[in-house]
Amino acid sequence: MQALNEPLTELELDELDRILLERISEDADTADRDEGIIGLSELDGFLTAVVSGPVMIPPSQWMSAVWGEFEPVWDSVEEAERTMQLMLRHMNGISGTLMQAPEKFEPIFLEGVEDGESRTVVDEWCEGYARGVRLDVNAWQSGGDDIGLMLMPILSFTGASEWAGHKGTPDEIKGLQDAVVRCTREIHAYWLERRHDVVAPPRPVRRENPRVGRNDPCPCGSGKKYKKCCLQ
């Protein structure tokens, strides 16, 4: 077994991505059900929020949020342990970078193609981060306006804001995407200095806005299904 502080290789990241994507069959009835986290970018955002927040969240709590209502049926105990190990190693890698070299932290954003040109897609990552915040929204709210301002760029690319981040000019959108990275680093530093002052117990909060399902139209406006657009 590999050490839990060893970063994932590209092959292991791809393996984790496949596990998240393929655990829900194409013909599964997902209407009005929580699909959990459905890709590596979203998981990266989620785990970033988990290690950046005001209180420690144990794996027993955040793992249930990863699967939602579609926990995999494992072929063996070893397979389940392997998946857990991959997630813990990735989480520890995120935490280590933010603690030791925050200037080197880079989220795993997706890349899309529009009119023949590559573009950065941050929505999945931001949705994952927002899901991590909701694990204990009361504790996060103790940061008041300071934390609210830092969260604003991240939440602007989520369903909670009706994807307000997409409603500007290309330069404005790019500026908000850059702010997502900067604010993520600032949020981690903010709570790192204050965690001993936050004593609120974790309390899961249900999302107020429905998330985009894999078969719904993609919020980026391409007209394609989500699973064929920003999930790819």
C-alpha cells in the first residue's frame, strides 16, 4: 500500500475519474436524486473545500457526500479500500500544497472547445467546492462578509447563483476564473488562522438549488447535454 502523502499519478487521477463517472449507469433514474460527485474536477473542488474550511470534516461524513444516493457496489473490499486510498492521497496532496506552497496550488479545471478554440471550464470544480462548504455551512458563515466576498467568484460559477459568472464579457469571465484560484488560496489562509476559534459542530445542509444532472442541458449554453459537454 502506498503512503497517504504520495501524490497521485496521471494514471491514478484518470482511474479516480472513471470510478466517479461510471458508478452511475446510463439508464439509471437520476431524476430528483442526488448523484453525488460525478467527475475528478468536481472532486478536486470538493476536497479543496474540505481541507480549507473552518472545521475538520471526517472522511465518514464527506465520503457520503461524494456518493450521494449512488454509492458504488464494490466487487471486493480491496476495491473499496483502493478508492478510499486514492481519495485520501489526493486530499492530502491538496492540503500539503496549500499549507507549504500555496502559490503553486492549481485547481483541476476542465477544458472545453467552443468555435474551435479551447476554453477553461471551472463550473464543475466550483460546484464541488460549494458542496464541500455545505458540509458545515454554519461554520463557514461565521466568517461573515470577509468569507462571503472570497466565496463570491467561486459561487458565481454554480447553480446557487444561476451561473452568474457566465453572464459577463469574455474578459470579465476570465477575470472571475482567475479570482477563483486567488480566492481559494486566500480562503485556506483565512481559516488556517482561525480554526481554533470555530467550535460549531458539522451540520449537513441540503442544497437550495437543484444541481445540473448529467442528461440536462449544459449551463454553458452550448445546447449539448451536460455529460457530453462540460463533463468531458
